[in-house]
Amino acid sequence: MVVGVARYLGGRLAQQLSADPAVQRVIGVDVVEPTENIGAAEFVRADIRTSDIGRAIQRTAPDTVVHMNILATRSDAGGRAPQKEINVIGTMQLLAACQRSESVRKVVVKSSTTVYGAGPHAPALFSEDMVPGMVARGGYEKDAGEVEAYVRGYSRRRPDVGVTILRFANVLGPTIRTALSEYFVLPVVPVVLGRDPRFQLVHEQDCLDALRLATVEDRPGIFNVAGDGFLVLSQALRRAGRPALPLPTLGTPLIGGVLRRTRVADMDAAMVRFLTHGRGVDTTRMRTALGFDPAYSTRATFDAFAAARSRGGLLERDRVRAVEQTLRGVLTGETGHGR
């Protein structure tokens, strides 16, 4: 059972698993019917925030449940309150249903390295054994930590069930759309003055391959998943052919509103901290215990994204200038009217 098939990665995973001869049956679950092809997977409509999910599990009797329905941005859920309800309450309901089930023998959870947070005092590399959220402050960072806490509690209550948590670095690629991908295709990209954060990425296909491995093989544990190497923000912008607009901070409601109007899906506090301080994770356990070696490095992942989304380099000069003036107007209090 793949929970969250109406979203891109959930639907793609259900599609790939349904084409795998080693997988007998795939059930795709979501509150709305997926618009993308989920292959031979059977769709079941159920809301994980309610007892619907318990009835779905009881009726279909899956041996493996893959939880893909943890929303990273407010816009995915329609606001911060429903985002938290889906992430936290939904996970609690799903795990309660798994705990009552006699058929479930494995649970795989798609988590994020966002669980570690981002800040000026963060270590150079986070390992899986470090306390999640040690520098996190709220929002999705807090949700991810709470979700994992509930999953670990479930694992203690059901030691007979194998539990795998995959903490993915930011996922990028030719097709997937995220807040980070839309940030990098802005005509002018706002950055924090004096900061050049480093980060890791994971290619969308590597993300799916790691999830498939954890689903069809027995790989219990917690694993960071990221491509080799790092990029710093200035390098990424040069590779995408995008000019930077240095600002004192990205973390104001006015700037966030302007960025949403210029097509960034969601500039929440977690993303602001990430784009200010960056984040790095240790992937040793990914290779030695999970047995996964990503096909794409961080740099190759970004280049695949840039090739698909940023062909032609810099946008036309007038458009760049218009967006730059809009962003500068936020800082100076000028709106452009009456000029």
C-alpha cells in the first residue's frame, strides 16, 4: 500500500512497484483520485486523518505500507493548519491502523533531512543518530520530528514489524515541482546578503529507487539519502543562469508575499533558514546498511533540473529588471504607483 498517490512521487512509486514482477499487488491510497498514471495499482479513496484509513487497511490487508503523504509546504495542504493536521494527525491515524492490522509486516516512511533543521550552530554533517530538530524551530521541521517520533513509538510497540525511515535531502529533477525548484527558476533569485549556503540534493529517480529498495527488501533503520557532494547557492545560480538579488533577509511577510506572486510555491520559515544556513548530512549508512548508491551526484541532479527547466540561460532583460524592481520596492516601501 502506497499512501499519498495523488502527489507526484507517490504516484510514480505506485506505478513503478506495480510494474515490478516481484510485487504481487499495489494499493494506492489518497483522499483525491490521482491525475497521473499509477500503472496497474488499484486506487482506494481514504483520508488518513480519519478512520477511513483503518477500514482501507483492514479491507485490503497489505503486508507493506509506504507513507508518502507528509506535506512539506503549506500550499500543498491549503494552509499551515491543514498541513499540520495531515502530517501529524494523519500519521497517528495511519500508524494506529497499522498497529491493529495482522497483515502489516513492514512500514516505510518518506521523511526529510529537514527534520534536523538549519541554523548557524548546526554541525557540518548531521548523522542519523543526532537528535532530530536540535536546531529546528517550527513548521514543517517540527512536523517531521513529530512524525518520526510517532513512527519510532510504533516500532517499539510492534517490534515484529520492520520500520524504515528515509530522510531525503531536497529532491530535484527534470519533472518534480517543489518550492526549491520554483525558487531556482525565478527571473531574479533573492539571496541573503553575505551568505552562500551549501546543500545536498537527491535526484527524483534516485528518490524513487531508494523507496523501492526499502519497500521490496528488508532494510530496517533510519537513513539519510543524498547525492554525492555539495553545491553552494552561488554555484547553483550560475549553473542555472540566474542572477542573484542580495537582500538583508528573506524572512519577512512582505518578501514572502512577493516571492509567491513571482511563482515560488512557498517561502516558509524552514525554507528561509535552509537558504540562509544550508545543511549537510552524512550518507555513510545509506551505502553500508541500506545498500543504496545514488546514480546522480548533487551537481548532476542540479544540472538535470537546470537542463529541463532553465534552457536558454538568462531571461530577457526587461523581465529581469521588472522583478528586480518589484523586490527592491518591498525593501524601500515603494509600490510603483504614482511614479
